[in-house]
Amino acid sequence: MADYSEQKKICAKYAADFVVAPEHLVLGMSLSVKEGMMPINGLRHRPEGETTGWFVYAGQEASTADDFYEPLHVSHVDDWSPLIRKYLGLAPGWRFLVTDDGYEDVWFDKTLLDV
């Protein structure tokens, strides 16, 4: 059974609802995350089908290319970056930006719910 205590702490810190991102579902992850590029950006749309609603990329801007995001099961997130998991409990509409030197920004973006 997954431990969601860190995710729940992040949600409490930012007064965000906790919405689980189950280990067997997928998120969209850019290869730039696996390559170690910074900062790491995450945004969550509403979950749909077998997806969590999360899209995560590294760098300043996301690409619009069809193959920019790779489907990745939540269970493999730590293999790509250990910085991400604790934010995956944030509800749809939330975003995060983190760096490997400890910078963290988390905010609600209502436009993510209007997709």
C-alpha cells in the first residue's frame, strides 16, 4: 500500500484538496525530466480514463509536439525524479515548480479545469 503522508502534507501546506494519483495510473512525463533538466513543472488537469491528469516537464516551457510527453505509470516516477512524488496528491487545477536546490512554488490555476 502506498504511503501518501508526504502528499497530504503538501496539500495541507497549500490548503489544497488531496486527490490520490494511484500507482497503476499514468501521467504525462517529458524526457527532459529524466535527463535532469531544471526546473521541474507539473500541472494537473482532471483525471480521465487511465490517467491521473498530471503532466510534468522540465525546463522553461512545455513543447506542443505530439510526442513531448511519455506515458509513465505513477509507480515509476521516482526512477525519473525523486522531486515529483510528494506533489502528486494535489487536486486538479494545481501546479508546482521545483528545483533540485530546494526551490518550491505551488499554486492553483483555474484554467487547468477548463480543458
